[in-house]
Amino acid sequence: MSDDEEQAELMTAFSGIPDMSDEQKENGESKMTKMVVFLCVFPYVIGCSIAYCIDHFGGANEPHKAMIHSTEYYWVYLGYFVVAWTIHFINNYPMIKKGKVMQDGNIRANMMIYRVNSTGEAVVLEDRGDVGEYNRANRSLHHMNETMAALLPGAFLAGFVYAKASFVCLLIFSIGRILHQQGYVNGYGGHGAGFALSMFSHMTIQSMVLIVGIEGLQGWVQMQLSDGTV
């Protein structure tokens, strides 16, 4: 018996996880792949649009921006964005594999699934009653923690140029996270509105950082061209 066949046999023996046919797994993986691509592109389109409007209509501290460009600190801004996007992608990628294991419902709150070696049974989060609410509240907490490594540095970088706009984004992010947790406690799916608020405000912060970095890069390219280096 191959490893895949053995794993499939164990999965059908798992208790607590609804059995999925091969077709359901294929459809689930396909659906989640499209979702991950969407989440890694569309929120940045919205974020960049908002950030552009903020910059275009006078929301930037131009002396601070000029300081960043003159000191070539824009490379740090560009590097931050690369890492922030990578964090966003890595946080979302497991959804593709989740599509092959879990369907809709509170079962999707499980970040990991364990197995009892002696019986082959699954160990999943309790999703009923007070314990289920507690588990989902903590799942929301973990979800927020997944974003903080990108949010906090981005807030400092963006805030140096777009102080007021960064404050508004952080305020919306905070409201979104509270709504996310309260909605998640009530059941999987209730966190959607909070998720959207926190994500788009976060993407706007990242996009403000990106704008500063791109403008600095444009200046660097023009300088290289004028010097004949490129």
C-alpha cells in the first residue's frame, strides 16, 4: 500500500471530519486555489487605489517623502512590501489544501488536525457550546497574529509619510478585528465583515509603503539614465 493510499484509508477512519469524495476534494482544491489568487491580487488593487487617492489629494508629508528618497531609504520600503506580500501569500496558501480536507462549517476553524496513533481517529477542535465559542475566539486571535508581522512595520513606514491616513487605517483595522472575533464566536462565516475591514485597511497601509518605494525607485532609474549608467 502506498503512502497516499494509507493516508486515504486513515482519513476515512477519522471521526469528526466529514468524508469527502475525490470529486469534492478536486472541486474544493480548485475553488480554494482561485480564492487564494483572488486574495493575493484583488485586495492590493483596492489598497493601491485608496493609497493613490490619499497621495494624490495631499495626504502625504512631502518633506518626509523627499527625505526618504534622498537617503535611498525607499529600498527598505520596497523590501518591506516584498516581505509583506510573502507573509500574505503564506498565510493564505494553506486554504488550497484545506479545500481537500474540509467543507463548509465550523470544522474550518481547525488550523491543524491531529491523529491518535493507536486508533487512527482525528483530534479536532470542539465546535459546540461554550467550548466551541472559546475555540473560535482563539482562532480569530491567531488569525490576527498572522498579520501583525506585516502590519506593525508597515504602520511605522507608512505613518512617516501618511500619518493621518495611517491612523485611520489602523483604527479601521482594529474595529475590523473586533468584529471578526465577535462574528467568529457566533459561528464560521460570521467573521466576514470584520475580515474585509481589517484586510482592506491593512492592504492600504502596505500600498502606501509601496507608493513611496516606487516613487523612489523611479527617481533612481531616472538618475541612472541621466548619468549613462543604464
